[in-house]
Amino acid sequence: MAKLVLEKVEKRYEGFHAIKGVDLAIDDREFVVFVGPSGCGKTTLLRMIAGLEEITGGDFSIDGVRANDIPPDKRGLAMVFQTYALYPHMTVAENMGFALKMAKVPKAEIVAKVSQAAAMLQLDKVLDRRPKALSGGQRQRVAIGRAIVRNPKGFLFDEPLSNLDAALRVQMRTELVKLNKELQTTMIYVTHDQIEAMTMADRIVVLNGGIVEQVGSPLELYNNPANLFVAGFIGSPKMNLLDGEIVARDDHGAQVALADAGVVTIAADGIEAGPGTRVTVGMRPEHTMLAESGPIGGVADFVEHLGNETLVYVKRPNGGMMIVKADELAGIRMGDPVTMAPRTDRASLFGPDGRALI
Ligand code: ATP
């Protein structure tokens, strides 16, 4: 069990307010990812949960017990760092068993726990090697193995894959998610990479400037971003955002006159903002349709053929860029004039304060 609850949690460094009242409940066995731009407070928040950084305001509890003042080694949470911090003179087995040896666990029990974790992490063939004779991915697994043998209630990962090459990162992502299911323990994972967040998380926590912008499943965040920040941060290529003004509205949608373009229809029930409201229309590249006579015009500035999809970068008359996921067969070439329209049932709409209106 490891249910972690943060209530109005704050971190004030001398002269800097890094975490500004975070409320968050993480369920037992959940895989939660903290994501956000550099400096948003992800690592600080994780280190506060680990006990490596003092909580200067609010309450933090583990399984219902207030944990603000519990020392790190008594919290039952294991932290895995970006730099693996393995002991170079010890073998893989010794590295993995070191904490247990220090805790005077009987030798036979250490051997059993190490070999069980090694099998899980496919390290059984390299237990006698020293770290310098391992690949980056194997070193990272040893660091994880060292945490597993301690049988923690939860794992805290701080950008653990950032030192690995792209292919290995993708492989390790899958392995960590599988590990979460196998071990049935809570995991919190920090990354600045929204693709990592999207592919691994049960729930994503988007942080920005020390506050939580949105918490939700990857698809909730992708399909219903709560505000312009989340809309711009989640999704690659990015959501197209166009400014405009509501000119008509009824129970089933709104008509928005875009700046530098025509009028688009947004189909959604219950839009409360009325005519005259300044809005931003959001369209994912795959929901931006190329049409014979769409309300949004531009010129294909660059066409990227990725094999499984084609991205068309469209330069607008006002100098702005939009990205459209197009069918290769549409045969768009650089310099072609194009017109576009949002898929009306998939567009997003944000009000003057940046919050979602639908
Ligand atoms: P990154 O992705 O770059 O690691 P992050 O989101 O993990 O960023 P943190 O390391 O949590 O960001 O830092 C959050 C903010 O707190 C930053 O603006 C940082 O400069 C500030 N900060 C961190 N440690 C201290 C400190 N000891 N004293 C003052 N400010 C600090």
C-alpha cells in the first residue's frame, strides 16, 4: 500500500516560491507522471515526497499518516536518480544487495532477493560484472534493482531515462510500465518529455511555475486540455491555436470569426460565452482538415513525409504557422496554396483567461 496525499503543499526557498499550494491524491499502485517545462518544480515536488527536501507548508501523508517530518529512509519510498550512482568497485549483485547488507539482512535472504529482482530486470547473466562493463540500459536497471530489493511501498523516478539513447528509452519505458503492474506498487515519475508522460502514465500531473495546471489520464489531457498551457504542452506536433471572437452561439455550438481568416463552426453543447467574447480556437493537426474552400488560408511552407503520415507546415498570411496531418495522397507540395477547416466536433475553445470553454 502507498496512497500518497498532498494538501496545499508549499515550497519556499529563500527568496523563491517554488511550489505554490499543490493538492494531489495518488492512489495505491498508480503510475503518475509529473511533467512540465524546465524549472516548473517537478524535481522539487518529488524530492519533497522522498523527504530529501523540507516541505515548508501544507500536509503530506503516506497511507493516512502525516509524513512531513518522517525522515527519507523511514518513508518506505525508493528514489531512482538520473545518474545511477552505482558503486564502481562492486559487482552488479553487490550493488543491488548493498542496502540490505547495511541493514544486516541475512546473506541467504539477500541472495534470494537479488536474484529475484535480477530475473525480473533481465540482469541474471551479468550479476558478476562491474558497472563499467554494462550498457547504459543495464546500469539503469541495476539502479532500479537496487530499489526493488528493498521492497518499497513506492518508487520515485527522477528523469531516469534521460541518459539513454532514443531506442533504449522507448524500450525502458515499456519495461517500467510492466514493472509497475508486476510489482503492484505506486510509482511517480518525473520527466520534461510529454511523449514519455503520455506513453507511461495512468495519470499525468502537468506542472507550470509551481502550480498544477491539470491532472488527468493521457487521453483526458489530450482531448480536453483545461487551459491554453496544457493545450500547447501536451501533443506533438503541437495543437494549432488561432485567435478569434464568438459571433453567434446556440445550444449546440458557436460560430467564431477568426482573426485573418473566415468563420469556423465549433460543435459543442453548453458553451456559456456569448457573442463578442474573445476566444482562442484549438485544433490538433489531425483534426485540421484540408478542404477545397476552407475558412483558413495559407501556403504549404514545408512538407514532411514520415512514412506513416505526412505533416504539412502551412504559413498563414499573418506570418503564423499551422501544422496539418495530411494524407500523402493529397499530393501537397511546397508552395501550394491550401485552405483548411477545423473538424468541428474535435476543436477546442478557450476564453480570454485561457481556460477551456468546452
Ligand atoms: P528541470 O526539468 O530543469 O529539472 P524542474 O521542474 O525539476 O526543472 P526544479 O528543479 O524542481 O525544477 O526547480 C524548481 C524551481 O526552484 C526552479 O526555478 C529552481 O531554480 C528553483 N530552485 C531549486 N532549488 C533551489 C534552491 N535550493 N534555492 C532556490 N531556488 C531553487
